[in-house]
Amino acid sequence: MFAITSRRGWWYLLSLALLLPGVVALLTGGLKPGIDFTGGSLIQLRFEQEITQQAVQAVAVDGGYPGATVQLTDDRGALVRTPPLDVEAKNALVASIFERIGPGQELGFSTIGPVVGAELTRAAAIGVAVASALILLYVMWAFRRMERPIVLGLAAIGALLHDALFLLGVFALLGHALDVQVDALFVTAILTVIGFSVNDTIVVFDRIRENRQRHLRLADAQRPSFEQTVNFSANQSLTRSLNTSLTALLVLLALIVLGGPTIRLFVVALAAGFLIGTYSSIFAASSALVSWDRRDLPRVWERFRGKLTLAR
């Protein structure tokens, strides 16, 4: 049996290592919002010959759009993001690009206003807050016959926030390094990962409840401690969680390789979220329960205070 909960300090350090670079990226520039949030136009083009990002962007800048960004896609395609354009301005820009770079065709054009982007941002934040509150209430009700059901609810909320923060940090880093922007699909990915994380965490907690109820019927001398029950339950759930995540990741990998460029970042976000969700449910959430039961935080604080007193 793998010693999960007895090594909880290592899991906390691993979580810190996974989250810290993303948090730094969020604090030093944050996510790069796409047109879904800031408002703007998106033109999808395909060329008959190979092109470069710099060439397309130079045409857009010369056309009076210095803030335009260009992302190359498979099959000699390009996504051009600009401030909001009307049809005439869009047609002029597309004609200029094809004239200077080479022949091609326009595959799509969409425009979104900044008001819609603000509403989307607000709706996403409200959705996460409401989902967290409902999850807390549900976990408290579902596990009301266990010791301290509110702790289980808070651990589940902590796990989903852990996963959401990791995903936000990853895309903040990608924005700094590769100029990756987030759009409405990214919000969908965040909410999907939250749902997956909570589902996986509740499966682990349900196994803890079943084992705890069975262990409480044993004699005192034979009854495992709460930490032993949590560790046993986490090990029981480990194989199931890994198999579930692996099958999902195989499908997502196929979509990353074979899917179109418009959904690729969405699929990457799901894959990263599923990986971190599996880790947090088994290792982080279970460790948090044991840390609360063993009063790790007060003990660490008392030890820290003692060292400060000796230093003085």
C-alpha cells in the first residue's frame, strides 16, 4: 500500500511547486484575454503557400492595426485578431493580405463587442462562486453522518480551487511565452475541470465514508485511525482514478493531434485540468483531511513560535 497521507508534506510542496510559477505569471501580467473578453474581430484565413506570422502581422500593422495579433494554424492557415472591424474594413484588410502575401481564401469572420466580453467575465466569476457554494452544501449534506462534514466540504472546495488556479497559471505562462489568449472556450474548460475535480474528490470521500463506518464497528484495539482509513481509501481509489483519467486523456490526445486549431487550446486545457484534478483528489484533498484531523497547522505554528522565542 502506498503511503499517501504520511507523506502529505511532500504533496503540499509539490502543489506549491506546481502553482507558484503560474501565480507569479498571473501577478506579473496575468492572462491574455481574447476578443471574447476585450471585444474585437477574428478573421480566419487559408493560403495556397507557406506563410510566416511576421509577414501577416506586418500587413495588418501597415493597414492601421498595430494591436493585431496573428496565430498560424495547420494547413497554411492563420487567425488574425484585430480591434472591431466592419465588413468594409475587414474586406480591405483581407484583400491587402492576399495581395502582399499570396492568394488564399477567407474561412470565417466574427466580431464581438466589449460589453459581451464584460458580461461573459462576470458570468464566469458568478458561476464559479455559485458552484463552489452549492458543492459545499451538497458535500456537507451527503456526508452529514461523518465526523466534521464541513471539513470534507472545505477540502473539496480547496481541491477545485487548486485545480482552477493551476489551469489559470498554466495559461498565464503560455500567454507570456507563446502569446496564447484565452476565450469563451477557456471558461468552459475551467468549469468542466471543476466538475471533474469535484466528482473525483467525492468518489474518494465516499470510499472514506464507507470504510470509516465499517471500521467504527470494530473493537477499539482493532480500529484503524482516521489517517489509516483515509490512506486505505485513497489507495483503493487510486487505480480507478488513474484508469478514468487515462481513458479521457487518450481521447483528448487524439483531439489535440487530429482536431482543428479552433478547439486545440480548449482540449489542452481539459487535458491539463484532468491531470491536476486526479492528483488533487487523491493526494491533496485526502492529505488536507488528515492534516485537519491531526491539527498539523497549529502544531507547525507552535513549533515556529518556539523557534522565534529561542531566536530572541
